[in-house]
Amino acid sequence: MTELATTGIWMVNPTKEVEFIEAWTAFAAWASAMPGAGPLRLGRDTGNPLRFVSFGAWESTEAVRAWKSQPEFRARIAQVLQFVDDFHPTELDIIAVCTNGTSTSARAMRAAL
């Protein structure tokens, strides 16, 4: 079982930033209640106010698959996508974590690969 992160790069329709943030927040609130979900975050590019990046921590690939297979997933993501010109989602295996001056050992990282 590997920790996974879901990410998204969102290019929002001009003048629709507020609506996008509200829709994303509602979507993320729902998603964060799913088993295995960790914090879900949305950031705005300081150099391009129409570019947003989302990042969500998940305890496993299985948890992400279960979330995305929920019957209401498509309808809920569609509520966000209506305010977006372009969207690039990715799923990332977490291979290293550094917190408070410490890091995951090289041995643990090799085991995750």
C-alpha cells in the first residue's frame, strides 16, 4: 500500500475565479470525507491568477480508485469543470517526505519504488 497524491492544474475561465473556488471547495469537502482521504488543498499561482493547483493526500491507490468510482464523482467534478478552460489531473506515488528537518530514509524510499 503506497501513499498517493492527487494533483490538478486548473486554468479557470476569466471572471469565473470566485465560482470556481466555491465549486472546488464543495467538491473537495465531499472528497475529503471519503475513506483514506487526507487534506485537500487549492493554491493560486501568484504570477497567473487564472492558474490554480490542487493537491490531495490519500492513504492508498485503492482509496483514490474507490473515490473516483463513486456514482456521484462525475457529476460533482462536472460542477467544477464548468468554470475551467483547461484541466490536467495527475496521481503521484509519494516517494519522499521531509518534515521538521527530518526525511524518509533512502531505504524506505527504495522500498516504495
